[in-house]
Amino acid sequence: MAPATARDTRPSSSLDLDVTRLPGIGLESKKLLERLEIRTIGDLLWHLPARYDDFSKYRPLRALVANQKQTAIAVIGRMTQRRTARGQLLTEAELFEEDGTPSDVRASWFGRSFVKETHREGERVRLSGDVKWVGRSLQFSQPALERADAEAVHTGRLVPIYRLTEGLKAGQVRRWLHTAIEGGPRRTAIVGEVPDLLPAQVRERHRLPDIASALRQVHFPDDTARLLAARRRLAFDELLVLQLALAQRRERWRAQAKAMPLVAADDALGRWTAALPFTLTGAQGRVIEQIRADLARRVPMSRLLEGDVGSGKTVVAALAARIAAASGAQTALMAPTELLAEQHARSLAALFGNEGPTHALLTSSVTGEPRRRILAGLADGSIDVVVGTHALVEEAVAFDRLGLAVVDEQHRFGVRQRSTFREKGDGLDPHLLLTTATPIPQTLNQTIYRDLDISVIDELPAGRLPIITHLRTPDQLAKVWEGVRLAVERGQQAFVVTPRIDPDDTGGEELPSAIATERDLGRGELRGLRLALMHGRMAAKERDDVMRRFAAREIDVLVATTVIEVGIDIPNATVMVILGADRFGLAQLHQLRGRVGRGADRAYCVLVSDASESARLAAMVEQKEGRPLNGFELAMRDLEIRGAGEFLGTRQSGAPELRIVDLADVDPQLIDETAREADRTLASDPSLERPDHELLAGAVDQLWRRYALA
Ligand code: ADP
Ligand code: MG
């Protein structure tokens, strides 16, 4: 954000100059840099190191150890160059200790003719790099090399490692940045021209270095402490701008919000709950009261409903829709797939009973006259609830009085999601309810989801037995199919999930496919049972038909791909067999397992895989208090296994891509500090009009434009 702002507001700064104005960058390099989206000197300054090599500690040659990166000061002895058997140029140098004492240590380089051209015997140099055994002596292999009296850029310090592109050399990029940061012999450093977003008193309050020294230390750190302080400063800027943007949006919404208050009388709500086929859990009851209180206000609800798979989120949404309908408002219930939309439509029919709200299913397979009727009914208000996919409802539907939007199983909370619906309701802001089975990291709750209220269903419906999970290898499958047969004989149903659709698709012989598995089981181990196939290449209508037959118990065993991953609800299904289980992610496995164990009968999940050492599969069979790990616990495991960065990729979360900060993995303390600073700044200057806020305002603007967050 910062460099872009600088460009916008200070067109005459050297930061805007083309990179070729920096000594050493020619047209060739310019083209390569463009691939990294570096066009100006300012862009280059914001090309931050991906990591560092710590070459800051010196060792005498005699104290070097093998298989470590190290730095030494040495005197170059005899240098030789020759071609290896494979035709590569090999340069070798003998090395003496700093004081001239001979040593066994040598240095060698492949392909680097310039080493011999630019250095000579007797020269004192600094070498940094890998040290290895070669024969019976230690060698620096491909070390970076600088004259000992030259400024340390590539050796003898914390050395920055930059993201490169083919054709660019690490040493080149580092040299260019060094020039921009430290200046050449006769020029002043360009880094001094980077404007500081932060007013001085904010910097002081949070003990942050100024921007020029922060950038200098991030590229060429004096030591680790200063590097960390510099990174904290850059992260602070980024988070502060994000917090300001979000706070301003929140304020704008609050000021402009015009939601319909939706209310239902106690006795009406009591009647609806009593008519349900089950008693609500305590958690469901509590959550419904929270939602009910929100709906009654003129401020639009923004609530996230978190609950593990099978915790019963659908009925909560259905009751919210009922409250809306009772107040004369329409509800849009959006699911991620057509299959789920179809299932929700069936659930609503069951939950609403006969005298409930009128509802309709709108998917791409509803066409012609029925479709026209539904669209007309939504436009004139005669249909209370529409169920469809996100895309469909967002794009194609006009409502008479949209009062409530429910977004089911939305893991990709686009930051812009909410604004989409704000425009739907003919001058009204619908209340918004998002549901998810994926817990959201605290750091996101404090930033991009800070304006979401959160309700949690932390209790499964009573009478559920914990699912029993087994790990099996493919050669134990005969036993597994026997188990499936037994379940079917008890009148229950089973899922068999495979990692791919067609045996002819890529993946090798071994990888189970839905088509081959269904065919083979039907002829073999599960002969005589009623099998069916479902996968993503079947038409939506066909899939719906299979699903309906499975729900009606006309099918015993459904062989499928992950199309059934999310949300499918068949309480009579008690066995989930997952073939090639190591091919699935932990969240996926948890979702798949959640398809069974939804009724009163004992349910089983069998993970079939050769990969006995998989940490994910181990997490799936881990027990806690006599039950498998729940969604939240598994998400934490996933975090341990995969590392924080990957847990919630920014793309997946719909969060802006920040330069320094990984929102899934940032210090919560810093988030808190920036949130408070943003509130404080806006309290005194709500539209960021003060001159000392000019640069901040520019950066916020830039963020809006980049991500269309508004
Ligand atoms: P999810 O939270 O995963 O969306 P669902 O809403 O699909 O879960 O509910 C899972 C199953 O549990 C459904 O079959 C539903 O009818 C049933 N269910 C929901 N609430 C209760 C309850 N309080 N008691 C018993 N069964 C319930
Ligand atoms: Mg659900």
C-alpha cells in the first residue's frame, strides 16, 4: 500500500523513476524485474526479502564445521581454473587464515569465471556459504565472496534473500537494493524519500522506527532485534490501514443502515419449535435467541453461526426465516452447491410443515415456466423463502422485500460478500446470517470479521453416539465390505468415497475411482445390494435424482466423489468408507466423516490407505474423552501439521493479500494495537481529512480500490 500511495501523492519523487535509473540496471534487467511487478525504484524498495541467511558470525578457518552455512575472513592463496569432465568451469582457491597461517580449507565455485577475474592472490576476503567435506578437507562450496575491506552486502551479516525470477541473480538484486537503501559513493540513499504514513506521535506511542530506517533494517538488518522492530513497523502500517478501512466501512454501514425490524411473538416461536421433529439443543436455543434479538433491530444483523458438522445449523436458519416471514419479509437461503440447495429445500419442507412460509427452490435446472413463476413470486412477494446457490441468488433474483440473507457453509467469506446483499433489498439492508463448520482464527475475527457477531453451537444433538473411526489398508478391504453388508442388513446405508471419478483420469492405476469402484463392488463384494454412483461430471438433475433415491432409501450404497463433502444430511447412513484417504485434506476428511453419525445409530468411518505414517490420518483416529476430535481441534492439528501460513491461505479467506502480514498468523497483540489506534484516529478525524492523516487516507483509498472492499 505504502509505495502506491507514495506514487499517487508525490509524482516528483525518485521513487517514481524507472528502475533503469539505478546504476547497474539495464534494459535486460528491467524486463526481468517487470515479471516481479517491479517497474519503479519505489517498487524495488518494497520488494522485501523472503528470508535471511545469518552470516553475521565469523569463524577462523580452523574452527569451521561441515554441513553448515558459515562466514570466515581469509586470505586467498593460489587460484586455479579448469574444466570438469562434464565441461563445467571449476574455480578453486586455497585459503589462509587472516594472519597468514596456512589452512586445509579451500573454496570452489562452478561456472563463476568472474571470481578469478575480480579477485587475486593475497587478497583479504570475506566468504559466506555452505561448508562441506570434500575428500579429507573442508571446502566452502559456491560461497559468496567480498573483499574484506568492502562494505558487507553479500557476506558477514544477516544477508537478505529475495524472491527472484529466472535470469535474475540473487547477488544482482541484493546489490541494487543495497544501492537504493544505502546510496552509492556519491549519491544519497533513495530510501530517505519514502514518505512516512504515520504521524510522529503515533510512532512514538507505539515505539516504532521511522519508515526509512524500518526499510533499511528490513533489507539490511544490523541485527535480529532491529530486524524484528522493523518488521513490526511495516506490519503495523499494513494492519493500521486495514483497520482504518474496515472501521470506516463499519461506520458508513451503521450510519446508512436501514434494516427491517423482524419480530415474532414468544408464543408463535414456541409453537414453531414444538412442531419440530426433535427438541432443540441448549446451544441451538441460545443461538436462536441471539439471532432473534438481532433481527428485531433496525441495524442489520451481521452474524456468523459457527457449529461443527452435524450440530444442526439448518434448523436455526429455518427458524430465522420463519421469524422473517412472520414479519412479512423474504429470506434468501444460499448454499454452495445445487445439491445442498436441493437438500435444504427438502429440509425446509419438513421443518416448516404445512402452514409454514411459502418456499421455492431455484437452481439452474429449474427452467422455463416454473422458473418464471418463481422469479415472479419473489418479485411480487408471494414467495417467502427462496433456496438456491450463492451465485444464482446473488445474480439473478429481484425481491419484493428481502429481509434476511442466509449464506450456508460459506468458507470463502469474500470480504465483499455482505455488500452484495445490501443492494438486493430495494432500499433495505437485509439481515445477514453466515454459517460455517470451519472455525475462524482469532486474528481474522479481530480484523476482517471484526464487524461480525459470532454465535457458536458447541453441542451436538443428544443421543448421538461418537463415530468410530478405523484405519485400514487396501488388503483389509474384504472385511470392510463385510461391515458394509452388515449395516445394510440392519436397514442402514453407506457412503463409499473415492479421490477421483474415472479410472482413465490421471493418477495412476492404484488410485481408486468412483466409476471403477461402483462397477467392481456391484459385480463382486457388494453384489446384490442396491448401488449407485454420484460425481461431479453427472448433470445436476441426475445427481439430485440419485440423492433423492438415496434419501428415500431406494439405494443402499452410494459410491461418490467429494461432491457429497459438505452438508449432505442422510441420518440413516451409518458407514462412511473413504478410499485413498491420504489424498484428502484434514478438513475434507472431517466433513466427509460428518456425513454419518447424524441419527441415533452407531456410525463408522473407515479410512483406507497405504500411507500408514500420515499425520492427518492419525489425527482422524485420535480420541479425546471417548470421541473423535471435533472440527476445531482438527483445525488446530491441521495448523500444526501444515504450518500457519497454509492454514488459511489469503485467497481462501477472501482477505486482502498483505505484503508483510499473514493474517492467519500475525501477532494478536499487534492486531489489537492497530485496532485501537484506528479507533483513536477516527475518533478525532472520522474522514481522515487532517494534513497529518493525508498519507493514511491515501493508503486506505488504495486498499479500497485494490480489493473493492467497499
Ligand atoms: P449442520 O450443522 O452440519 O448443517 P444439519 O443442520 O444438517 O447440521 O443437522 C444435522 C442433522 O441433525 C439433521 O438430520 C437434523 O435434522 C438433525 N438435528 C438438528 N438438530 C437436532 C436436534 N436438536 N435433535 C436431533 N436432531 C437434530
Ligand atoms: Mg449444514
